[in-house]
Amino acid sequence: MRMLIMGPPGAGKGTQARAIAERYGVPVVSTGDMFRANVAAGTPLGLVVRRYLDGGEYVPDEVTNDLVRDRVRRRDCAQGFLLDGYPRTLEQVKVLDAVLEERGEALDAVVLLTAEVSLLVDRLLMRARAEGRSDDTEDVIRRRQEIYAQETARLTDEYDARGILVRVDGLGSVEEVAGRIAATLDRLSR
């Protein structure tokens, strides 16, 4: 199973991605996790990434494309993967399509978590306080929501046209949302 999970920042993509990946026995490929690990380690990539994250901006496509291209070519992704945080732009969709096409593969499903922006801002502010995340100030959170609405949301039209997009309400307990996702993916795989 080759899947993508999408949704606005704070919709619970990371939490749900882990549950989906475990259910299907595939690794989660999270650009956010890869970026944060590089920032924490102080790598050259981490120094570049930190500038963008602290400003609430997305990391440029060329950096992200190279990172993901390398990751999905690894052995543990041979039987499938779940992308979290990528692609975010139509250009990244083209790159992902090309990477998968090289292997004679395509995405099987795109899960779109939906949620109201004001609730997401509140959720992210609580997480920022709990985790001490420097990249989650209210201004940065709102900026990410704006960028998502302007740029990333266009991807839903692309994947909807391909017939692989499924919309799932991202509000509720982790278990409730996971149940809705599982039921939706089970219907797709029949």
C-alpha cells in the first residue's frame, strides 16, 4: 500500500499516520520528522531548514524532493509507505509521480483529514506549550494555515480527479478518527 495523508497543520496527520502505517505494515515517511531530526542534530540541512520552520514557511521543493526521493527508494519502502507532509505542491506531485513511475508504482490512496481552522490553531497552541516547540507560535501557526489553504489544498483537486482521494473528519478522539480512516481504507481495498 502506497499512501499519502494530507490535511491542514494540526489535523492529526502524524498521529494517524503512525496508526495507518502499523495497520498496513509500512513505514511512515514524514518530512516534518526528518526536518526536525536534522535541526536537532545541527546538520547543514538542519540549519537551512530551521530558517524556514522558524518563519512558518515551507522548506523549498528542491530540498524536500531530494530528501523524499532518497527515503522512498530505501529497502523498507519496497512494499509500500505512508507519506506524511509530502507532497505539498503540484510540482512535488510531479516529482513523486516520476519517482514512483520509475518503479512501476503509483499511489493507492490519499487520505485527507478535514477540520476547522480555529480548532486547529487551539490544538497547535496547546501542543506548543506542552512540547516547547519554538516553531509553533500563534503567528506561525496561522501563517501555516494560510499557506496550506493557498497552496497545498489545490492538491486535493488533483488526487480527487485521479479517484484516490478520501475525505475523513479529523476531529474527535484519536481512536474515533483512526476508526473512520480504517473503515474508509477498508472500503477502498475491497
